[in-house]
Amino acid sequence: MLFAAFAAALAGCATSDVEPASASAGATTDARSSSSDAADRRYDRNPYPSTYKPYPGRPTLITNVTILDGEGARIDNGAVLFRDGRIVEVGQAIAADGADVIDGQGKWVTPGIIDVHSHLGDYPSPGVDALSDGNEATSPITADVWAEHSVWPQDPGFARALTNGGVTTLQILPGSANLMGGRSVTLKNVYARTMQGMKFPGAPYGLKMACGENPKRVYGSKGRQPSTRMGNVAVDRATWAKAQEYKSKWDKYEEDGEGSAPSRDIGMDTLRGVLAGDILVHNHCYRADEMAVVMDMAKEFGYKVTAFHHAVESYKIADLLKANGVCSAVWADWYGFKMESYDAITENLAILEKEGACAMIHSDDANGIQRLNQEVAKVLAAANRAGMAMTKQQAWRWLAINPARALGIEAQTGSLKPGKMADVVLWNGDPFSVYTRPERVWIDGALLYDANDPRLRPVSDFELGQPGEGDVK
């Protein structure tokens, strides 16, 4: 995305996404692996480090707004102050202290939306075969592939998610053709020439897994295992058993330092990271019974499922999900497109919330990511009709702090709390209304979108020069 108003700043930041790896090593160390020997672990090495640097911003105070802080609080007639890329203060009477003041009378402020399930960049627009890079459908186990190596930073979808949806952070996952589809990557939704320039500093990697119809259909149609749900579990279990052996060998070698290093396996590096608790499992799964099986399999092999994605039947096992500390990333009402997605209800997310289980909205779609706030509005309406009173401030947790927790970045973003990244959206009305749109969006305190300023409307490099696109003056 290019920003005309940032032309000078962009020139100054032009090398930010090719910073030498040594200069950014501290920023990209997995926050969950802080011990001095962690850097020597093969799965923990990051040969593609984040070179992300915030765009320059100005100290800003937004006043007279309704604030949803992302953690369940609401402030009427509120104000939020941010400077140097961080939230400074949230309240009502806040001194400007030299900051630019925006009177937001009648408007709302929220933390930027976080989408825990996206394929932007891997399945970019235009949707043609040449750009279809999300599924390495060559083996049911492809833990060796990394979604970031398919990310196309020029995907116009990134700009649409920012300007139409207020999305400031998103996780890019491999597709669901495979039982183990590879590593995911978390990105800041900013313009950069490279994937590394978008990569969220310090965010843990994820492992995309899938159960159910997709893997058995893809490989069963090729006359290969798995072709059934029991085949799915069998292949998973055999793979985790090998991963345990691999981890044991490397752990012993690194502890003793004797003999030759074991043979390196890129896919097993990822699974070793999962078993060590450093790489988070995001599992595509629809049916309640299958989710229960997967949670038992995780206990068998000593790993944890961070979140089930799509999870249309999570409402049936909210108690099990809560007991196991597993989140659900769900849609509002996208269902019925295949058998395993049939038994869905719009109250799914609200029931999980009511039962105390971790839950959030997600998109899995280049268009849906532009209206996640409206998807949550559907859930709110359905919950209230069913007699489950849910507040707007409670619901914004499903768009902010809950996905931040599922991505392991809740200490940096996901709510309007002092010290956190100033990822902020000013909405031109109630964000749960279909008539409301983002008016301004800041990422790390930099104003990257202003609906009232044509110079601050992002256009990808790919779109520049295309008919009807890129005509920013």
C-alpha cells in the first residue's frame, strides 16, 4: 500500500524492510523462549526476521467519543491519547499536552480489529491460479512449509481490510487441504515491500492443522491415506510419535553437546516447537466430536491446541473447551456449504462467552475481513433475541483482546491500555451499524487511513496505474 502523504516518510523508511537480521534479532526472538540457550534450538531460529518499523506518527488526542477498550470496558464521552506509537492515557478529561486534538463528537473509538484467520497474500486478489499459493496439497503432512513464504505484500486485500474493516493485525495461515498444513505468520497491516517488513515483531509462530472432510477428500481422491476420519487421526498420531522421537534426540544433543548433531528435518523442527510450547496450534475443525478427539490426542502427545477455527459446533462442548483452555474462532452465520458445517447456530459465539470459554470472530475470507464488526453485530442480535444479554463492550473483546491472546500478542496489542501499541480506529458512528465505516485508522500511532483525505487512502503497488485505481493525487 502506498500513501501519498507519506512519500517523504516512505523514502526515509524504504530500507526498513531490508534491515540486517542481526539488527533486529532482539525484536524477533520468540517471547515464549527467553532463555539464553533457546536461540540454539533449531526450530527457534528465525532466518526470516521481522524488519517491521512503525511509520512516523504525531501525538494525537481524540476527544468526545464513545470508547470500547477491547477488554470489556466502555467509556462514554471519553478520550484517548497516544504518542510515540503507544497508548498514553484513556479516560475522560485528558490534557492535550501538545498533541493534535480530534473532536470525535458522536463517533466511536476502538482498538484495531485483529483477524486470527486470514489467507490474504497467500490467496490474493485477483483470484487466479497463478496467485493461488495457500495449499501445498502434495502430502497430508506439510509441516515444513511456512505461509509467510507465499505472502504477496502487494495484495489489494490488505488495503481493503484496513480501510473498510479497520483491521490492523492479522494471522496468515496455510489452507486446510492437509492434516498439518505448515506454519502461520502474524502481520501488521501496513505497506511494505517484503513480508518481513509486515511481520509482527516477536509474535509466536503457529501450526495450521485440519481435521474432517478436507484432508480425507483431498488425499482419498488420490487413493492415498487418509481417506477417512479414522485415517486422519492415524496419520496425525504417527506423525506426532515421530516428532516426539525427533525432539528427544535434539534435546539430548543440546543438553549433552556430545557426538554429531541429529539429522535436520524442517517439518519436524516445527513439530518440535509445538511440543515445546513455543509454536501455537490453530486447528481447522467443525464438529464437536472431532474437536474432543483432537483435544485427547493433544494430551496423548503433550501439546496444546490454542484454537479451533470455524468450529461451528463449539457450542455443544463449551464446557470441554473451557476445561482445556482452548479458544474457538468462529463465523456468525456462515454454514451449510458442506456436511460438517451444517449444524451451526448464530448464537454459537455468545454461548461460548456465556459459558466462560474463550471465543472470537474470524473471517477466512477476503470480503468477510472487511466487515467483521458487522459479523459480531449479527451475533449480538441473535444472543439478545435468545435472552442472552450481551453488551457492545463485551462483544468487542471478540474482535480485539481475545484474538490477540490466541496469537500470543496480547501484551503488545488488542486493547486501548497505556503502553500498548497505538492500533486505533475512529469510527464515524456505532461500529455495530451497517452504516458505519472507519473514518481514520492508526497503526502504532501512525495515521495510515483518513476517509476525508484522498492522500491517505492506501493503494497497493499492483493497483497503481490500473484503470480506475491508484488515482490518488
